[in-house]
Amino acid sequence: MTIIKCEECDTEFINEEYGLHNSCDLCACKNLQLIVLPTSSDSKITSFMTVRYRRVYPLIFEIKEEKKENKEEKLEKVMGFN
């Protein structure tokens, strides 16, 4: 999951929440603008996101999503015996 954060007003955007249905957004201080644009019809990717700034660069970082695996199952796989 990619987080785009404005360092002026601390507004955070999650890239997965945006698509062609909500294709534009601004942070609270209007420093950052997110725009989602469609790609050509023969592409596997349906859209891409661009980030514009006025005064301060955005802070963009990734957060790993943990797999929802049962801890007991994970231990069995690692140890290899009961």
C-alpha cells in the first residue's frame, strides 16, 4: 500500500482508495493534488496516478500488508514436524 503525505498539513492519501470514479483530490492546505488518468483501451493497466505539488515535495512511502495467516499453520510449515 502506498501512502502519499503532505508534510505541511499532514494529510495522508492511500493510493488504493483512488481510481477513475474519484479521479482528483487536494490536501487540506492545497499543496498536493492527486489526479488519476485513464490509459489506452488496449492496456492491462486501466489508470495511473500523478501527484502535483505547489510548495513542498510530498512524502511517498510503502507499507507492507501482512498476510492473514494463522500463526499455528506458520509454525508447522517452519518446523516441519509435530
